[in-house]
Amino acid sequence: MKNSIKVQRAIYNLTQAQLAEKAKVSRQTINAMELGKYVPSTVLSLRLSEIFDVPVNELFNLEESDWE
Amino acid sequence: MKTNYLLPHRFKKVGWLLFIPSAILGLFMLIYDWTPDFLNVNVFGIFIDEVVGTKKYFGIVSNNILNEILGVLVIISGLMIAFSKERMEDELISKIRLQSLVWATYWNYGILILAFLFVYDLSFFWVMIFNMFTVLIFFIIKFNWSLMNLNKALTYEE
């Protein structure tokens, strides 16, 4: 799954640590998501969607491999 | 969803403070067969089968309680270290916790199976003693190792 967290973070001019604080997770989690190493829960996805004020579908995109 | 059966973060430090001395004393006790006289007491037992003596259910038996004290301390403090929340216990940490627990369980029983097959008699008694604690110890090592790798992977570009 791809995500545009890093792009959104740049738009809002937030550091990983600042975003982590807003989303109530650790900085490691933000970092792992940006690197595509961790797929967040629905709750965290919705939190990010609210923080960035974009629909979840715009923040996350399925890839071919997600259907396998 | 909020139930995770974990202890508050502060228990972790207490766990380490109890675990290290108890584990060291425990090893010392095992190696040197240490049974201080003042800890020889009569205790209540459910199954009693003395080497020389009676075989009965429920009764009083004379025993050196050092191994009981240290065993309980090592297990309780080990549980505190293993299952206290991290400072920021979020969903990624919980996932790593679960993976580490599965890993530790596999290794613990993998080693136990090998010991079943290749270790006999009194040597197996030693395996059983250590196996009481290894699942916790394997978990603590694997979990902290994974957390360390997670921190190492932190990229510093913002």
C-alpha cells in the first residue's frame, strides 16, 4: 500500500515528531508508515485523514500486490 | 479494543531492579547448591512425595524455600519487564510485541523439543529448570532487539 503521508506532512510543514504527537503515536510509527513498512489501523488512518483534512482514499492507495 | 493486559510503564524499571539480583542469586544457588539453613522451614504442600518418606496429598513438609523465593521473584520481575507498556505503546509497538512473543514461543518450544530428544536423565532436569524462564527471557531479548532496530531505522530527514 502506498501513502502520501510525507507529501501531506510537507504541505503542513510538520516534522515526523510533530505529526506523531498530533496522531498520538510514536515517531517510529510515522517513520515506518512513510517508508511503507507499516500499514496503519483504520483508527490511525482516520486520525491522519482528519489531521490533514483529506479523505482516507487520498492518503492511502492500494497496490497490485495488496490483492494477492 | 483497549484491553491489552499490559502493566503501566513504571513497572518495567521495578522489574529490572528485581530481576537482575534474583537471577544472579538464582544461578549462584543452582551452581553451588546453596541452601542456607535459616530458610529450612515446614511448608504446606499439595502433592508430597519425599525421596525417603511418605507419599501423600495435602500436608506439611520440610523444605528449603530459597528456590521458591527466587523462582517466584524471577518470574514476577520477568513478567514486569516483558509486559509493561513502553513509554509510547502505540499500534506499531503492539504489533512488534506480538511478533516477538510468537518468535519467543517457537524458539522456546523448539529448543525444548531438541532437549526432549537429545537430553536424558538428570541433565533433562536442568533443561526443565531453565525452560521455566526461557520463554520470558527470549521474548525480552527479541522484543528489545526489534525496538532497537526500529529506532535505528529512523531516518533523520524531516
